[in-house]
Amino acid sequence: MSSRSTVAPIALAIGALLISMVSYQCGASLAKHLFPQVGAQGATAYRLGLSALMLLLWKRPWRRSTGQRNWRALWGYGLAMGAMNLVFYLSLRTIPLGIAVALEFTGPLALAVFGSRRLIDFVWILLVVAGLALLLPLRSPMQPLDPVGVMYALAAGVGWALYIVLGKKAGAAYGADAVTWGTSIGALLAIPFGLAHAGSALLSPSLLPYALGVAVLSSALPYSLEMIALTVLPARTFSTLLSLEPAVAAVAGVSLLDERLSVLQWLAIAAIIVAAAGTALSVPRPELTEPPLAN
């Protein structure tokens, strides 16, 4: 296999992952504007419910059959997706977007730590840890963090780690259809919470355009792109590349939600970007050519 044919799928996967992160944070910013009308629970129900409907109508996964079935991984993937989205939106009620994503990132970071075997991997991980330490204003009297919001964000990190691990297994068994089925399963978890909190407000026609925007930007598009990345990149590489997520979230919070960051927090973003770039550039060639979705 030529080096060009080896590098091209990796470049495509990294590009898909970057686009998914930008889309995800734009959708999260839009969803936060829905909180006064339907709450975080209603926004989650919009996001996953409408995303599932769109994906089911577009992909029609029931028309395809596969000889390999892994129902446990698929349901675990979908439930992890639903729980992750719900607790993440609950965290956004009281803490800034960039901070919430930084805390949520502890899940993928843990996967990166456990999967690392080379000294250079730990250098990048330590740089990420340093960036996160600067990003979180835990000791700042000017910006106290709500402890409940922090706990929700950390719980989202656990869900994110499960989403990565189980998504890789579900993708191996169902291919791109794993996203559609997983989103549908996640919607089954989220919609009852949304109905219990918002009730008939979820049916307001004036909210539908915003709800559709959230569904497309936060779930349908990024999860489809992430599945492309998951099927090509090893779990460790995928997880560490996601260190860009807090930086993207911070920029989205500043530009779309008028959230403000300190100089130290911008330095943290720079550290995280350097760590992510270093990880991408230092992936060894043998790892790049391992079979997709290897367990």
C-alpha cells in the first residue's frame, strides 16, 4: 500500500472530526438559547428526537441486514449517547460552555492515558492536563463554579468515554447505521425527561426552527462525521485529538454566547491546541495502518 493511500483516509478522518467539533459547539450554543423555554431536558429531547427522525428517514437502516449483530454494544452506545447529552446540557445551565466541555473532556483524556505506551504520548497528555488546569477557574473568587454543574459535566465525561469505546464496537457491527440506531436509542432515553419537564411547550411551532438547528448541528451532522473518524482512527488517537474540543467550545462561547475568558484561559487553549497537533503529527505509521475498528 502506498504512503499516499495510507495517509488519505487518516486526513479525511481528522478533517471529519474537526468539522464535527465545530458543528457540535455551534449546536450547543444554539441549544442554550432554548433553555428558558423548554429547559435543558427539553433541548436534549429536541436534539436527539429530531436527529433520530431525520436519520431514520434519510438512512432507512431497516432495509439493510448484517450477519454480525452486537445488540449489547449498540444499546450501550445509544444509552451512553443519550445520558451524555442530557447531563451535559444540564451542566450548561450553570457553568460556561468552554468550562463544561473542558470538564467533560476528562472522559476521553482518561482513555488516552490508559491507552498510551510511549513517552511522547505522555508529554502531550501532560500538556493537555496543564491546559485544563489553567482553563478551569476552580480557585478564582471572581468566577466560582457551581458544584452541581461541575458534577453533571464530569458525568458527561464518563458518558463520552463509553460513547467512544462502545461506538467503535457498534460501528464494527453496523457500520454507518450505528449512528442512526444509536441516536434513536438515545432519543428513547431523552424524550421522557423532556416531556416531563417542558410538556406541551415542546410542540410550540415558534421553537421548531431552533430545534431543527440544534438537531442538525449537535447530533445528526457531528455524530455521522465522528463515526467516519471512529472507523479509521484508533481509539487512543481519536480520544487525544478531541483535546481540541475545549478550545472550540471556548471560542463558541465567546462569539455566540458572550462568555468571557481570562488570559490564562486563552493560554490554556493554546496549550491544548499544541497538544492535539502534536498528537496528530506523532502517530506512528504502524498504528495508522491497523484495520478499522480493531478491538
